[in-house]
Amino acid sequence: MTLNAAVYDESKIKTLSSLEHIRMRPGMYIGRLGNGSHPDDGIYVLLKEVIDNGVDEFIMGAGEAIEVSVTGEGKVLIRDYGRGIPLGKLVECVSVINTGAKYNTDAFQFSVGLNGVGTKAVNALSKHFEVTSFRDGEFARAVFAAGVLQEEENGKSREKNGTLVEFQPDPEMFGDYTFNREFIRKRLKRYSYLNAGLCLTFDGESFCSENGLLDLLEAETSGTQLYEPIHFRDKTIEFAFSHTDNYGETYFSFVNGTYTNEGGTHLSAFREGLLKGINEFAGKKFDGEDAREGVVGAVAVKVRDPIFESQTKNKLGNTDIRSEIVAVVRQAVSAFLYKNTEIADLVIDKIQQSAKVRKELQHVRKEAKAKARKVALKIPQLKDCKYHPAPGKPSPPDRGNMIFLTEGQSASGSIVSARDPMTQAVFSLKGKPFNVYGQPLALLYKNDEMYSIMRALDIEESIGRLRFDKIIIATDADVDGLHIRNLVLTFFLHYFESLVKRGHVYILETPIFRVRNKEETIYCYHDRERSEAEKKLAGRGKVRRPVEVTRFKGLGEISPREFKQFIGPQMRLKQVDIDTLSEVPRILEFYMGKNTPGRRNYIMSHLV
């Protein structure tokens, strides 16, 4: 077959303006669009880009307050009290890419946004964008719609210096979006920890911190740390850490005031410096896995010219800063341990206990692997997908894979028949999993079900080898299904808390009811939705149309043809989120521990 070549001449060449290109290729600038149901969705990136400018002003010693508000219509207002954008360059600074003062290290020494794109992306992707700068008794104001200038205004002002930005994300780009106020609160709280002395306000609540990362660590580990956190701060680096009895390592890493959820050079250098500092003090060569087992740490660095792996600034790529960070952390940790011998004894004891457990686990792992090889080369409950990201690296924003953990052959059969085999894998659980709360890690290698889950995810040795971007728990919406969901969640929260913290674990929402007449079918997720659907399909006339209501008792009752739409582009997912790490053991103890009378009393007192 011969394809007809398309005409390719001068008429096919297009030159887009800066903001037109952002609207055409938003993923290049903000990573993902989304509807606000995920903390990394684009509307929060827009919010972050504007707040970052106010934080940059604070870092440079101008302005100690930032005010944030979001209206019910999704309009955002952010006011900082920094120096204000130079009035004569206001329009260019928010509409022309590669324009800004952040290329000038005299004006911004440790800025997050060095590429001159941030506020321009907000402008381009907003239905309404308005910026006002106040400087020394004067103001300049500019209004845009989808990046196109609508009006300008200049004049006298009695307002304090600073910048006011008002924007409303464009529904053409983001669809029917909603701001999750809890996501915003968590983001502002982190800003305050990173910038001691800066106060941010939202919904009448103020977020301020006097002790920086020490406050963050206290909030995350309160009651679970084995000793008072070790804390260090100078002009370019701050860190705090403590050991807990939790499994694995947990870190919060930041660059120039922004959260880098994928870490980067600064985090790997901190981890190396931590190990070297402990070894220098102890005069031994502890294994890194033993030294850092159970560590909860936070590290923030200021870098003059940060290189991020994407515009969304999730991972730092600078290699030239590594040796300096390692040296500073090593020296600070070693010096602290020499001065605080009681804490030093607790640190060394924890490491030695971790080494003992690791050596015991090596034998158990070896036996589990040998047993698995004898049973089958493949994992019997796994229907794998074809695409997998490289170990330790997430998929691009426009591509990702997932695994559904579901109960029984009936449910897994429906998902397998409806899935996209390129990106969607299915693992079928054999009935109710074992309640692992309070059990030692060795149990995972002795329990066939738990070990098969680890093999399917490829996290036997390290969670860094995770083969899937999303782990989705898909269970029936009945009592047994909810119990299985809780048992699976306990598995992740107890042993692999970092997978939850990094945003990999989700719950699939599937409809409970199907309401239909001859013309239309509506799927409902709650009783209220079912009632509304019945009224709608029955009509308002004297003669009501017959309506059929079906309650799905389990996922297996949904046909593969129907199921396809529930795991397709419109799939409804709830991300499993951890408010603070210190809450995890308390919640697990209450719901999954041995306090049966306490749970019974709670259920009885909350019956409706």
C-alpha cells in the first residue's frame, strides 16, 4: 500500500507565541492537567508557581507574609508583600517567556523559578488572570484572558509594596476542576516549615514556623521517634532526622523552598553524608541499609542555579553540589554524636538491631526465593501488562502503568477482560489476606500471598524497584470487600509506608447501582445519586416511565463491557494519603490491633 504524501511547504510552518505554545503543550510546563483530585494536578502547580514568587521575595529578605484565598468558583487570589514587580515591566514579566529578574543573581540569589516560565504558564492556562504590582506609592495592573492582554492600568496607591495575583484556571484546559482545600493546607504548611519566620494564611488559618524543619519532623514523628531529632542549619542547607521503629526510610526533600518529591542529588548526598557521619563517630563501617533503617528525615538546600529534571521541579539534577553536601552532613552528624553521647548510644543500638534483623532476613529471603522457583517461574495470580517504567524512574506524564489488586477469580476475570493489556496488570487475591499488623518483616517471606504481592510489585529487595506507577486496590463495596481493602492497606502502611507517602497507592471507585430505562443508563456510586437518577429517568409527567435499578453485589457482577468504562480514561480513583506519619501506627493499632472492645464501642456509638 502506498501512502499519499501530505503537502509540506511554507504554509505548513507555524510560529506560535510563547503563551500559545503553553496552551498547546501544557504537559511540558506543568506536568499534568487533572481535575484537582490529585495533589500533583495542574491547578496546584499554577498555585505553587505564584506562591513561589512570594517565597522568593521572602528568601531575599522582602516580605514576611503571603495571603492565599480560593473562592467557590475556583478563583485564586495570592498577595505577597515583597518588593513588587517593576511597574514598567509588569506585562512582559507575566506574558513573555524568558523574561524576568531571576536570571540576575543580585536580585534573586536562591530562586526556585529560574527559567522565566512559571507565572507565564499560569497566565496562559487561566480563563482570567489579573496581576497588580505595588511599589513605592504607585501601582500597575494588567488583565489577561487565556494569555491575551485585555487591559492595563497605572496610578497612585496607598497599598504596601508587593504583588497581588488573581487567576481562574481555564475550564477548557482543566475541565470540571475543584480545588481540594486540604491539599492547599498541606502545601502551605510545608512552605512555613521551609521558611522559618514566613507566615502564610488560608481560610482564616495561619501557617508559621519558628524552628523550620525541626517543626516538620516533630509534626511527622511525634511520639514515634526513638530520640530527639538531630537538627542542623546554616545559610545553604538545613536538615533534621531521627530514627523510628518503622520499616524503610522516609524523607522530605526541598530545594529553594519547593518540595522535590522525587528527591535528587541533594537527597542522595544527604543520605551518604548521614552514613559517613555515623561511621566516622562509631569508627566502624555500618551498612547504609542498617544505618538508615527507620530514619525519618528532612533536608532543604539553597542552590544558586538549580537544574530540575522538569518544569514541575520534582527532582534536582545538579551534580556539582554533591560533595559539599556530603561533607557538611558528615561533619555535622559526627560532631553532634560526639557532643550528645546518650543520643549516640541510641543511634548505634538501633543500627545494630537493624543489622541483626537484616541478617536474619537474608536467610528467610533466600528460602522464599528458592521455594518460589520450585513452584513456578511466573507468579500464578498475576496477569502482567507489557509496559513498565525503568526501575526507580516514574513514567512520563502522558504514560503510566498500574496494577489492580482485586479479590477472587470473578472480579479479576472482569478486570482482565476489560483492561488495557499494555498498561494495566491484575493481581488476584486468594480470599482475605492475613492481618500483618504487628507481625515481623520475616512473615512476608513465609506467607505465600504476601510474598507473591511483593514479587508482582518487585519490591522484595527495595521499593525503588517498583514496577508500577499506581497500585490500585479494587474490592467489592460490601462488608467483606471493605475488610479486604483494610487488610491490604495495612500491608502497605505497616511494611511499605513510603509507597503510600510517595503517592503510589489508590482505591478504585466502582458504581454500586445501575439505573436505566430504554433510552439512558446512569451508574451511581451512592444512595443519593441513585435516588436522583431514578427521578430523572422516571420523568416529571403524570405517566412515569419504568426504571430498572440493579445493585451490583460485587465487581464480578459488572460485565467486562461495562467494566471497561470504569477502568478507562474516566476511572475514579481515591489516592491513599497520609496526613502525618505519626498517625499511622495509632490508626493501625485502633483498627487492626487487638483492642476489640474499643472498636466495638466505637462502632456502637457511631451507628446511625
